[in-house]
Amino acid sequence: MKKWLLMTLGFVACFIGLATTFSPNQNVQAAKTYTIGTDVTYPPFEFANKENKYVGIDVDLMKAVAKEEGFKVNIKTMGFNAAVQAMEAGQIDGVIAGMMITPARQQKFDFSAPYYNSGVVMAVGKNSTIKNFSQLKGKRVALKTGTAAATFANSIKDKYGFKTVTFDDSNNMYEDVATGNSVACFDDQPVLQYAIQHGEKLKLATKPQTSGAYGFAVKKGANQELLAKFNAGYKKLKANGTYQKIVKKYVGSTSGIPKASVAVAATTKGTQSAKNPNVAGKTFNIGTDVTFPPFEFANNSNEYVGIDMDLMRAIAKNQGFKVQIKPLGFNAAVQALESGQIDGTIAGMSITDERKQKFDFSDPYFQSGVVMAVAKESSVKSLSQLKGKKVAVKTGTAGADYANSIKDKYGFKTVTFDDSNNMYQDVVTGNSVACFEDSPVMQYGIKQGTKLKIVTDPAEKGDYGFAVKKGVNQDLLAAFNAGLKNLKANGEYNKITSKYLGSKQNNAESAAKSNNADTEDRSFFGLIKQNKGALWSGFKETMWLTIVSIFFATVFGVIVGLLGVAPGKFGKGLSSTLIYIFRGMPLLVLALFIYTGIPSLTGSKIPAFIAGVVTLTLNEGAYTAAFVKGGIEAVDTGQMEAARSLGLPYGKSMRKVILPQGIKIMVPSFINQFIITLKDTSILSIIGLLELTQTGKIIIARNLEGFKVWTIIALIYLIVITLLTWLSNWVQRRMNA
Amino acid sequence: MSLKVQVTDLNKSFGSNHVLKGIDLDVQNNEVVVIIGPSGSGKSTLLRCLNRLETPTSGKIVIDNVDISDPKADINRVRQNIGMVFQHFNLFNNMTVAENIMLAPMELKGETESQAADQAHKLLQQVGLDEKFDAKIQSLSGGQQQRVAIARALAMNPDIMLFDEPTSALDPEMVGDVLEVMKDLAKQGMTMVVVTHEMGFAKEVADRVIFADEGKILEQGKPNEIFGNPQNPRLKDFLNKVLNV
């Protein structure tokens, strides 16, 4: 009896230990991290791209705002409803999820300034003849839960006499229309447009029916500083064109951006337009950043040096013109260029479509990207080796954004530093195993003697270009291109870059090669190969959840089951009550209750993984308890009487005589319950756990290959369950031998 | 002769069913008491009260000067001194013959495996089944199982043995072997309380026969008095039915 008690206590201790390990560590770093919830599948606002990295207008905007305003965001893709509920429960700080600002929502949430105009449209199958609402009479229409489009459709369904069917994500809704189960669906215009652009076999049947706008939301009265930061950052991003760039990247046009605030600094007439096609002998004003080593920075003698500076001067020399370098700061330089105050800008500026609207760019002169660096003697070579390790990042850098975006996938932790040197030192001393940094910055650091080495190819690549105002200073641009070509040919370009970056530098030539591997292989095996990383990590999450949950559910179930057969009314009552409650509650409800309900009551957050394990422990444990009880009761009462008549105490009789026989009866039920637990982990996708099912949803949201991806996911489940069944048969055979 | 068991005004109810109605019973040391009576008379319940497999509703049961009806009594200790044999044998199905016998001595007396095994061999020899030492329970016939059950009950060296219809579940040809073992025990001077329908056994072995019906002891005496000169009309009726089949 004592042993049992000890074991029980041990398990409880384990559980508590686990809970504390997973509990959120608040305010560890000075730079505040906000947890922002979003939808899993709402392209073009949020979706996982080919690399299974979350992107989209919402995600990019949020990250850009965070960078601009100097805070950090932890984006949680949990599904629209789950995100909204989690925010209400205080589990997360804000939601950006293509959420329409509506009066009903404004009762509960405080919204930012609108950041995207939208409207509800109706889409029908490609070959459908339906053009207006009156043709929907008696038909079925697909909707997505909780969207403004669903609200709109429900408001007109009596009038037009159609029925609705509701889905949890857009893809399933589209499929329902594409397959003809439903004749039409309603969704926000940009979302539908994006889906159609990306191959959904639908077409828009109506013009936008309602006008509304999306906003970023926080819980009413809470996180006001975050809201203020968002508004401020959003305004700035719109003013400097970053936001337009983001939107354009996804939807091709910027028409959805609200015009409420002034977008960009007013353009004044160019005052210094070059009239002379011959640049020789002329002096040009070139704007640049204040400090962006190794591209531009002030050296010991306070002279501006760096790749940009040296390159610009070399080209000027090559082409016979003069330059006046003006370190204005990046944003100021861009604006000055637009207004014609300066002739050109060279500032480690990436060439983007958005900027191309306003500027003419030279040929790319440098390719940048985020690289991973490790200590010189380290054996870490790839991201997958980071699992469970600590990785150093610098606040507000592209490297930090990139690291945070992949850290869940590769299972590492990040530790944040305020300057590069501390970050490097953390890796050199071995506290962290790696750090992420822009490739030229990192190369420069290594060149400067930092004892690190770069082990990955640049990710998130971008080309830097020299810019002039659109249509202006074309002779300068031509001279720059010609000079660049000459410098590359005569080796001076390499000299400049290697001066700052060491021997192995990136140049724009290598960029051109790597950019063409874009076409996805959509075959069954192609999909597996492409997504094997995501599938593998989803699979691991599922297995981990299953194993931990089975463990605790079994412990919980056996204890409750034994309580149910032990003498004493209290134990029996408690046992029956626990079984009654947790077996009687749908798993989905229990999961949501624990994840969003408990924090509302207690005010403290529960990590999703813990909530998931607790949910499964209680639910599967209740079933386990029921069959443990049944198994013990199935042992003939004479066995207990005989044992007791010999003078054996209750506990000993139970352990030596009853349990061995009862367990034999229970084994098939246990195996069955393990299989059910494995399958039930899929339900936990509702609270945003990135397990196998959720992984499937995310992959499909990107590539819209529902049938194939669900087949892959189903096969993975089946394979595991087959293995589990074999194992169980083996165990049973051994027990009966 | 000293008093081994003393039952005073024992009552037992299962819900509204009053099964034992004020039983008084003394058993002397080395005495063999056989309880007879029709089904449902409460004989088995009376027997099961003696080692508290049933908790009495009221009344007092004193065994070897220990009041076992007192909830504070160390019943596990008292039970080690009382062997019990069940109608359905109740051998532990998850153990071999030897393990059944060795369990209690090893768990309760701290005997080593070899000590317990030696004793198990002796007990199995006593009941004529030593060759079944390592056999599985499921491989034994009913009669063999019951003899193993007796050996198991003897393993703690009890000085009282309770038999609850030990031959009722057996095929007729098996009954003899079991009764032989019980007769041997009686000859060795074991105090025995036996509930049975084996009138032959009662006549031959019992020091005293008790006739119980409807929860009361209606008549008791030496076997020749009970079988030769029954007084109570219900006893006469009962004997008529069982003896003149």
C-alpha cells in the first residue's frame, strides 16, 4: 500500500515538475514579447509558405510593426475562433487575423486603425451559372465559422431561401463548392481573390456586398500600450512604404489599404534633375544610412567607409564623376531621394517591387540573407541540430525574426541580445550553440575576428541595389551599372567585398542561380518530400502528446479505477463522479474549457501543450478508470475472499491475487485506449498545437492539395496504429504464454 | 476441553432479509462440529461470520479469547489461525499449485521460498497431490482443486478449519478423496466446523451435529441422537428428505 502511495506521489511530482517547466516565463527579457494569435489558414493574410514559415499580410505587418516599434512578437497560429477566445481569456495579447471591425466585436475588443479594406463577396464553381442571390433559393451555401461573411450570409438566407453549411477553415469551404456539395460560398474579397489566383476552381459571382475593414485587436481595456504601438508602427510603415510593399507582395495591388492617413511624404518637384547625359565631372549627392556595417559606417578617423561607400566611390572614379556622401539615415535617405533632394541612394537597400514603383534600381550589387553561425569548433551544421538548444539573436533584426519563425519547427530556444557583440560572445563561450544574422553583417563580424563560422546558406534572400528617383538621373544609373560591371570584371568589386567580408563573399551572380527552384512538385511523393520537415515535426508533436498523455491518463485512470473498487464510500463516490464528469464531456469542449476557460477563472496562462495533456489525461483517464474498475470487478469475488481468509490484508490481496488477473482482462482495453488517445490528439489542433492534423491543415492552406495531404496524414496515423496493434498482440501473446 | 469459539446472540441481516436470528454456539478445542440444514437456512452465513467474511449485524463472536466482532480486532491476525475451505475452491487462478500454498506463509510469516516450498511439499503429500506441485490450477480436476485448497488453508498452521460445503460442487466420484482428507484432519485433533450435506460424514466424524433452519439452531447433539432420535419436527422432515432418496 505504501509503495502505491509513493508511486502516486512520484507521478504527481512529475506532473507538477512538467507543468512548471512549461509554464510561460514572463518578463525575462527587457524587450517585451507579445503573443499574437492568428488564423491557421487565411491566405493572403496568414498562411504557411513552402518553407512552412508563416507569412501573409497580417504576419508581415505585425512583424514589421514590432520591428519598427522595438518589441517582439510571438505569432501563434491557432485558428480564428481559438485566437479570439484565447484573447478573451487573456491567453494571448492580441489578434491579427483578417478580423473585420464590427460593432459586436468592438464590445469586447479594442481595435487598431483599420489596416485593410474588405467586403464580402460570393463565389461559385467555375462552371456555375449562378450570378445573384435569388438563384440560391433552396440551395446549400458554404460558410466559414465566425467570419463577417458568415454573418452576412446568415442575415440574407431567409430572404433568399438558401441553407448554410459551416466549415472551420476556408479550404474545406472552397472544396465544398468546388465539389458541388454547396453551390456557393461567401468570404472576404481579398481572401477569395487570392484563393482563385492560386488555383481554386471558383469564380467571383458578385461585387463586394458590405464594406468593412480589418483591424488588429486587443482585449478591451487591456494591452493598450500594444495597441498604441501598433497604431504608431502601422502609421510609420505606411508612410515609408513598407506596408504597401507587404500588401503588394501578396495581392499585387495596394487598393485594399485604407486611405485614412496620409500614405507617403508629399512629393515636391525635383530640383536637381540631371540635364546633362554625360556624368563626367559632375558631382552627385548620394544618400546613405548612418550606420550599417559593413555597408556604411564611420571608421576610426570618422570617415564613412564600408562596401556601399567604397563601391560608390570606386564606380565614381571609374566613370569619372564625383560623389558627395550624405549619411541621412535609411528612411530619411529614401524620402530625400523621392523628393529629389538627393540624386541617388545606396544604403543596403533591398530591391522590391514596391520600391520599384518609385525608384529605378541599378543591377543588384549584393545579395544578402540570414545565415546561421556557430562556434569555430562546433559540429552543428544544420537547423535540425539545434533541437533543444539555445540560439542567440539580436533584437529587431531580420535574423531574429527568422529565428523566431522557425524555432518551433526546429525546437530550439532563443535568447535575445541588444547588440551583436554580446550575441557573438554568447555563441563563442558556448552558452548558445548558434546565432542568426544577416550574411554580410555576420561575414563582417567574422572578418573582424569573431571566432564563429557560417554554416548555412542565406535564407530570406534579398538583392541590394542603388536607386535613383523613377525616371530621373538615368545617366547616373547607367553610369553606376557600367561602373559596377567594370569593377566586377577587373576584380575590384571582389576586393571591396572581401575587404569587409573575408574571402568568401556573395555576389549577385550567385543570386540569379538560386532563384529558379520555385516550382513545387505536386505529386504524392513530391508533397511528402517537400513537407517532410513539417510532417516530421507534426508527427513528433503527436507522438510526444500521445506518450505523455497515455502515461498520465494511465496513472490517473488506474488510481481512480482502484479508488472505485476499494472499500469505503468516499473513494467509490469520488471515482464515479470523476468518471461521470470527464467521460461525459466531449473532448473538444474539455480542451477549450481547460485552455480558455481556466485562465479566465484563475488569471494565469496555461501553455497549449499542458492544456492538451491535461485534457487527454482527464478524458482518456476517465475511460481507463472505467475499464480498470470493470476489469477488477470481473475477477471472481471468491478470489478476494480466499486471499482474505488466509489473513492477507486488502492491499496485498489486491496486488498479488486480484490485479494480476484483472490486468489480464484489461490489457485489450488498455491497447484500445492507447490507440484512441493517439487519434484524439488530433482534436487538440483546436487549441493551436502543431501536431499532425494541424500540420496537415497548414500545408493544405498553402498548396490546396487537400486530398493528397489528408491521404498522407491518414496513412501516417494508420502506420503508427498498425505498429501499436502489432505491439499489443505481441504483449498479449506473451502474457498468455 | 477448553472453549475455542463462542458465539453469543449472533444476528445478521442483508438489507431487510434477516438471515441469522440470535445464534448461540460454542465450539470446544479439538471438536468437530457439523452443521446441517436445508438451503437458505443460514448455515454458510454463520460459518462466514466466524472469520468475518460477513460482518455480523449484532452479537458477539469470541475466538481464542479475541472478540472478532469488535471492529478494532486485528482480523488479519485472527484469520491466520482459521483455515477456510470454500464450496468453489477459490484457488488463485494466476498461480501454480505450489504458489497458491506458498503465498500466505511467504507474505505473512516471512518464510523463504525454500522453507515455504518444503512445507508445500509436505502439505501436498498429506492431501496426496505432491506430483501436482508445479501444475497450473486449470489442469486439475475439481476434487484435486479442493484438496489443494485444503492444503492451502493448512499452510498457516491454523488450529480451526472452516469447511463451507466442500463437496457440493464436486462430481460424485471426487467426493470420497476430499472427505478422506477431512477425516484425517479430524483424527489429528483439528478443531473443525463443517457445513455439509454429507450425512455419512456427519455420522462418522462429527462430535456434534447442529441442525439449523431459518436462521436459528433448532436442535443439536451427538450424531446418533440427531440421526437416531430426532426431536424437532423440521429436523425429522429434513432427515426424511435427505436420507430416503
